[in-house]
Amino acid sequence: MAGSAPHTPLPTEREISARHGVSRNTVRQALNALEAAGTVYRVQGAGTFVAPPVVSKSLALTSFSEDMRERDLEPASRLLAARTVRAGRRIAERLGVEPDADVVRVSRLRLADGSPMCLENVHLPAELVPRLTEEDLSGSLYELLGERYGVRIRSAEQIVRAVDLDETESALLGVPVGSSGLRVERVGLDRRDTPVEATTTLYRADRYDIRFTVRRTRS
Amino acid sequence: MAGSAPHTPLPTEREISARHGVSRNTVRQALNALEAAGTVYRVQGAGTFVAPPVVSKSLALTSFSEDMRERDLEPASRLLAARTVRAGRRIAERLGVEPDADVVRVSRLRLADGSPMCLENVHLPAELVPRLTEEDLSGSLYELLGERYGVRIRSAEQIVRAVDLDETESALLGVPVGSSGLRVERVGLDRRDTPVEATTTLYRADRYDIRFTVRRTRS
DNA sequence: CAGTGGTCTAGACCACCTT
DNA sequence: AGGTGGTCTAGACCACTGG
């Protein structure tokens, strides 16, 4: 069951394998997944054990909506702007397109339980998402991209920084001028590791944190 | 070679397997590691390909010294304080000990290329590291823990927040009062997922960022 | 030293992409 | 339809833990 006491040993891999009529390799693959999820830990020569509860799962790529629901907050969205513009040098570099290429920019204020959580600025190559600005942009952009345009984001590179919010940002987020915020720059990649989305998100420092587990890589 | 053009296909798994006289499973395991490191990507039914260069590797647990060297900065350290104190409620909770248990606290100002990068506050259960305060604390604490006490940190849970620096913090870090900083709270775990270290690190926002790759978990 | 997880082999079938 | 990566089987040996 899910609620076993921490450090309780699981049956050995050979036992699970025999009892369920699957090969040991298959058992190992399943245990690998549980280990990556932080559910169990393994000690060579000793066994596999139930892991103590953790505050943070290993970091996965999630949409704002998924992220908020995991925090037991109700996500919502207010569209600020959606139009096609020239990419410019910085966005072009992140998306791997020419600086004078057209990109669609979608700016949204995102709310959690009715009050501001972050400012989100998404850039997409225009040729990838024709007539996106005419779509309903109040919900999940990732879902819209997948269902309407067949664009599926499989991984993302992120850069996290602390910043001082300017006047406009503070006003929109409803915090005092000069407050600090968490800025996340993301480049979303498709299954071929090609950039399809460049997003900058500015979170309120007083409402948001990032939690994750890191492991030592064996040399 | 390391420098093949992005999207160049690798030989098929069966071919690598045959050519090197190893089983296909072994080849797959090696490719899994390369994929996790962001060196290659795979498309089912199509092949394995050289991945485009990335700004960010997948996040691993590193010491300050390793982290700085990866950024081409020279790490250094100034010891501010090292003494044994009562854990207190918050530290006790993070370390999983009693609130009145003894913990060793080591405060250090950490420098990169000679100027302040972050303030680091490490807490360790006192019984785990007898006479730690008498050791040389100017270098890598992780190495000292491993070699002197046999304490090896294998993974860590981290919480990242943006904060406003107070007067003391600003002064030590050499930035204007009211500047924002990046606060990383870490709990280091041993191979049995037992807490052995609680560290709070306060980074200068103007010199530090966190970069990492995230992937979508298949449901 | 017995038993555990870690690695490897040789082979099979499935799911998916491409032509 | 043919070839790719994804998953699985059944069995072997190695590296490590712990009494």
C-alpha cells in the first residue's frame, strides 16, 4: 500500500519477479521509476526500501494550470495582449529563428485562487501557429498547441533568477514597488529538441517557490 | 566525435551492438545516459540523433566549488562562524531531530573570483560530526564530511525563493540594501534518504542563476 | 558467506515512423 | 512494408552489505 512506514524493506527483486510472473529486468525497470519518483531507495547488497516522505518531487515540465493544482490552488488567466510582432535579437536567439522573423506574443496575467501569481510572456514562431491570436487564450496554451497545431512540448531549458520588479510589473502583480520576484526563462523543445516556444514568467516572490530533488551523479 | 552536427543520426542500436560486440540492452543503457545528459535525443521508429547544444544540463547535486568551476569562476571561502547550538524548531524539522538536539552551525561567505557570491549557513547534527568546529573549514565541506566522517550526501531536496536582502546580508554580499537575492534551502540526504545536512544559501541576484532542463513525464 | 542490488547477454515481439 | 526504438524474457556473473 502507499502508506507503508519509511525504511520498510520491499520484497527482493527476484521475489517480486517470481511472484508476479515477470522477468527481473522488468521489475527493475518499475523500481527505477519508483526510485526516480522518490518513492523508494535502494542500497546495493542490502535491499530496496520505502523512502521517507519528501517535500519535493523531482522536477518535471508542467503547465501553469498543472503546477497550481498541485499546490491546491485554482488557476485562472487574464489575457493582456496577443499579437504578431518581429522576433528581435533576444527572442530570435532563444527560438533559433531570424531576428526579423514573425513571432506571436501572448501576454497573460495568471491568477491562483483569484489573485495574481505571475506575469507570463509567451513567444511562438508565427509560422508554427497560424491564426493563434484568434483562438481562446484563457485556458491551457500547451493543450491548445497540442490539439490545434500538433505542437507537443517534450522538454524545456529553464533559467531561474531573482529580480527587482519595476512599476508596471508590481502594479499588475499587486505588490509594492521594489519587491523582488522570481523570473523563469523557458525555452520549450519538441521531441526533436527543436525550440518551439520561448516564455518568460515573473512570479510573485511572496507566493511562489520552486521545489525539486537533485541527485549526485556517479562519476 | 563530440562535435557532430546536430540532428545527425547515430548508427542504429543493433548496429552499435553488433559492431562493438555488446548486447543491445547494454547499448540502450549507454544511450539512456547520453539522453539524460542532453547529448542525444531519440525518436521511436526513426532513430537516435545528436542533440542541438543546450545552455543547461540536467540539474545535479554539486558543491559550491564544483558549481563555480563549472561557471569558470574561482571559488573561495571566508569563515564567519562555526559553533554548536540548539537546533530549534525549524532546523530540527528539516533535519528530523529533536528541537533541543545539538547541531553544528557553519556560516561562510563564499566568493567567486575574489568577490562575494553567496552567504551559506550549514547545519549538521552534532553527533554525526564530532569536533567539526576544530577542522579546517575553508575548503569543501562535502569532501571533509566524506573523508573525515564517512558521511556521504547522495541527494538533496531544494526549495528556491526570491527574497529581499536585509541590511546585514546586503553588507556582507556587497550589494545595495533592498536588493533581491536568491535563497536556496537544501536538505542533504544520505544513501538511506536520511537527512544529514540542512543548508540555507543566499545568492546575489546579479551574479547567480540556476539553469536546468526539465522533461515531460509520460502519463 | 549467503543474499542483495547492479550489470550484462541473446533473443523475441510490439509500437511507431518513414517511404 | 521494412526498419527503428521500446519493452520484455530467462538466465548469468559481479559488487556490495551485513550478520
